[in-house]
Amino acid sequence: MGRIRYCLTALAVFFCAFSNGMAQDSNYVRKNIAALTSHDMYGRGGSHDGELKAATYIREQLVAVGAMPLGENGFQKWTTKAHKMEGNVSVSVKGKELSPFWDYRIAPYSNSLDRDDIPVVHVDASLLVDTPALENFVTANLAKLKGSLVYIDGVKWKGMKKIPAAKIQSALRALTFNNPFQSAGILVGVDKDLPVWGLSNTDFRRNYAYIYVVRSKFPKSVKTVSIHFHNEFYLKHTQNVCFAIEGTTHPDEYVILTAHYDHLGCMGDSVIFFGAHDNAAGTCAVMDFARHFSKQPLRYTTIFLLFSGEESGLKGSKYFVEHPLVPLEKVKMVVNIDMFCGGDEGITVVNSDSEGTKELYDNMVKINEAKHYIAQVKPRTNAANSDHYFFSKHCPAIFIYTMGGQYGGYHHFTDTCDRCGLGCYNNLFLLIKEALEQL
């Protein structure tokens, strides 16, 4: 999500500063964000059991505040196919080792490579949109291609004026699913803005590597390249973390607070995606709500769900909806918290206008207008962009994310605890808490 900066009102600035002085809750959250974004968690992915370590830590914290475990001692276990990249990662061109992440990004579904001086075959991108020419090229050069890497300049190509850029980009995306060259891998040259690292479509095996490289680091004179990394395709055993606090007057009806605790893991041990804003912050906010509601319960039983598998396609929440631990028809509201650092410009509430959620959204607006907790409460229609989505097909469900303020880069190793601004956190907490109390 892009960060769009607006001028804050003086009143909103005052309240954010005031909440920063109320350090109890934000200190608790900061401590837990630091734990979940530590080096030992390896980006809360499959590598080095980082995801399991994070789930175990979260379970310990929820037990400590007195929440009741659901499922198997607080875990709902499920499996998926996935990749994990561990150990050393290196790409060297003409004897010079490139900088991981800045100069190149290995797609997380890439097949392992561990070879020096791999031959490089330069192919013009225009060939990708001429099927007969492509087939002829592969047939004529198959023996050479099979042990080589194909390099394609994804920015400039012959016949540039005749071929729409969108058509070339579509053909390049198709290469992430199928390698017509039957080569050991494909290198795609891009400008300095390398593609965002993400885990979509990582649940099936490829037999080739796919690597983006800054084109200025890969001149036409390059004939060989040395690449070393190990990426394992495996059956991943993972878990959602599930706890509850019984309601005071309606224990058989539910409010569900959710966040995803998983993140991207790492691109080898040298590039760890720490994921403070996305989404250690949201996870820790849910844990903070558990701490609060353990002392001051809501009327309804409150369920605290921390999902794995969000980054690879909302898989953990989809699994829960398909295998619910509480009846979904008894759920009064799902509040999903994702991307929760900052907040200087307020919050966006996704799915704010549906029949089951509009009343809650309108009430949040009224509370904020009366108490000036945050800069604004902004509406947005429903979208399949976080873990609320599959719930929204069965019960009222919203997704809250913050706008503006301090946090690290999106899906970037700079998304660290020290960059996670919590100046507005306590007021965000109070706004959501009061809205839930009035359900």
C-alpha cells in the first residue's frame, strides 16, 4: 500500500503526541514487536522454523494474559506446499559479487542453483511475443540452452515501437510459471526498481530459477555468471494461533480479532524480511486486546486468531473459515488488523459499507468525531487484500490498516521494529476498544 501524506490537523497531532506519553500499552506492543522481528525469527516464514518460533511465542504471551486455548493447545494445524531459502546466497558477474536484494532478487519459487561460470544466452524480449520464432529458436539451440541461463532485458528490446510494453510485460510474467527455453534459469534485467518480493504462487515446484537483476550490473558482454543458493520445496506444517476470553452476558456469541503473524521469511540468510509493520504490529495489537479484555471482558466471547499463510494467499484464514472452531453464524463481528504502524493520517476500514459492518463503521466515526482520537476514519469497499475476506462471505468482517506515519518499506528488509512508529497506537487502541464495547 502506498503512503500518501496529508497535513495533519493540530488537534490530531496533539492527541498522537498525548498517546505517545501514555506508554503502558505501546511499550507492551513494542516489546512484542521487537521479539517477533528479531533475527532468530528469520522473517516468520518457513526458513529455520521462524514461523513456528513466532507462533510458539504468541501462544506463550496469550497464555500469560489468561486467554483460553482453542484447537490443539492453542494451535489449529494445517499444511501447505511451500518454498524456503536458507544458507548463503550469491550472484557474481565478471568476478564481482552483486549485492543481494539491491542488485538482484531471486524469486522465492526458484529452483536451486549452485554453479560457477554458468553460460549465459542473451535473448531479445521481442522473441517472447512471436510464438513461431520462439519455437524455432528453442529447437535450434536446445542443447545449448539446457545447461545455460537465459538473460532477457525487460526494459529495452528490438522493435520497441511496434510491440506494446504491456504485451512484453505479460510475456515476462508468463515466464514465472513456464520456461519455454528449458534452461537452468531465466534472468530478467530491470531498472533500479526491482519487483517487490512476495510469496504468491510459491506452492508449486519449478525446475528453473527466475532472477531479477539490475540491468546496469549485467552488460551485454557477460558470457557467464556464478550463482549459489539453495531453495527447498517442501510440505509445510504450520498453524493458526487460536485463543478466547469468555463474554460476560453472551458467551455463545462471538467477536473475533484477527491478524496474520507470518511474513516473507528470507532470501537466504543474508536478507531477512523482518515485517514489523506487516504484520508484527497488527499481531501485537491483537495480543494487547487479549491482555485488556482478560481484565475487562466484552459482553460477547472474544476470539483471538493469529494466522499463518496470509502472505502466500490468505491460506490460514481460508483454512479457519473452512474448518471453524466456533460457529460462524454466531459471529457478531470480525475485526482484522494488518499494517498497523504509524497512523498519523488515521485509518482505513475495508468493507465498511456492507449491511453487517456499516453500523460499526459509523459508530467508529462518531466516537472519533467526539473524542478526536485520530486524524480520520476512512471508508473503503471490500477487497480480497487481507484475512477478513473469507470471513466476509459468512459474517460481518472488516479490515483496519493505518495511514501515514513511520514504518519501513513494504515487503522490504527495512520493515524493522525501530522504524515502526507507535505514537498514535494508544488512541487507535481506544477507538477500536470503545467501538467493540458498544456492539
